[in-house]
Amino acid sequence: MIYKRVAARLRAQDWVAITIELAIVVVGVFLGTQANNWNQARIDRASASEYRREIIDDLKDNEADLETRQAYYREVRRHAVAALAAIEAPSPQLAEPFLIDAYQASQVWLRPLVRTGYDEMIGAGFSGGIGNRESRLRLSAYYTQMGQIDSNATSTTSYRERLRHAMPYVVQLAVQHSCGDQVTTLPGGSLVSVLPPSCTLELNRKMVELAVSRLQAAKLNEDLTRHIGDIDQRLAGFERVGRLAHENRLHLQQMESR
């Protein structure tokens, strides 16, 4: 309708009215554009807040997960050191405790860390809206470190393979039954494992002697030494990434509370 009025004004050469009509059109377009921009900005702020909350929840899970992993691998390391000391003793008297230590030293936690919120944000192409440049750099550094940790945490050493080839299956079943992982679930759905601080197998003497003989013949001390070094690297990585998870969570929570 307004375009018909402008055409009529032009034919009548009513320049004042034409100017007013055009001004109304320009202002209307401007206000419409601004309204769209404001609405999009509101949607973007809501999306950013939702992604931040999801990432904060993931980081909380990561902190708890990494803290539990450290406890788990400290226990694995304790068994590994005890098994190595028993093997390398001048006159080794190896019995059931050695079998437990040797097997528990081969235990691993192979599950990757949770990163759902961050991956969803990247997949949606929304990384630029999550915060300022510092926030984006913090998250990028953290998830890069996480990738390295996942790669290391989901690998195994030769000790685990050789130990489980050499140890009689009956003994392995006994350790799994009496000394196996105790698994619980975090609020976010991640699984965490704990090794029991002590356990007994109640194997008969002949089976213990057979298992000890086979492990001695396998000469596992060099592989076990390398395995302990690998555990040390994992523990250092878990501590480092756990600290980054904590720092990133606090940073995002501060942004969310503004």
C-alpha cells in the first residue's frame, strides 16, 4: 500500500509527502533489522549459556574421573612396585601375594574422558560465542591435552600382555573374582573404578607353585620396570589435566554468573 501512495505522490510531485513516506519506509526497515538482530543476539546468548553449562557439567565429571583415576593407578603402581621388588629380591620367596601384585599391576582404565558438550558446540559452529578469546584459548588447550591423555590412557604395555599370557587362567579368574574392579557411576553417567586395598585368593599350594614358576620363566622384570614408568607418566598427565579441568570450570562458572 505504501508503494502505491509513493507512486501517487510522485505523479503529483508532492516532494514533502514523498520524503515522509520514504522516511517511514527506511525507519521501518531499520527497526525491523534491529529487532531481528536483538532477537538473534538473545538466542546466541541463550545458546552460549547452555553450552557453557553443558561444558561445566562435563568438566565436573572430568575432575571426579581424573581424581579417581589417580587413586586407581596409584594402587596399580603400588602392586607393580611390590611385584618388581619380589621378583628382584636376592632370594625370592614368591607366593600368593606375589600373584596378586603381579596381576593387579597389569590392571588398566581404558575409558576416554567425557567431552560431549564441547564437541556439540564445535559441531554447531558456535565456538566463537562461548566467551572471549581467553576463554576459547583455555578450552582449546584443555581439550587438546585431553586428546593426548585419552590416547595414552587407552593404550597398554607389553607387561600386561605378557603377564596375562603366562599366568594360568584359573589364577586370573581367582584374582578377577576376589580382587577385581569395583565400578560405580558418576552423576553425569561416567563409570569409575576402584581396586580393593587387599584381597586373598585361597588357591591350593600346587596352583600357586605352578603360577609362580610360569611367571619366573617369563622373566617379566624388564617389562614391569617399563610398565611402572608408563604408570608414572599417566599419573603426571592425570594430575595436569585435572588441574586444567578445575581451572576451566571455575572460569566458565564466573562467566555464567555475570
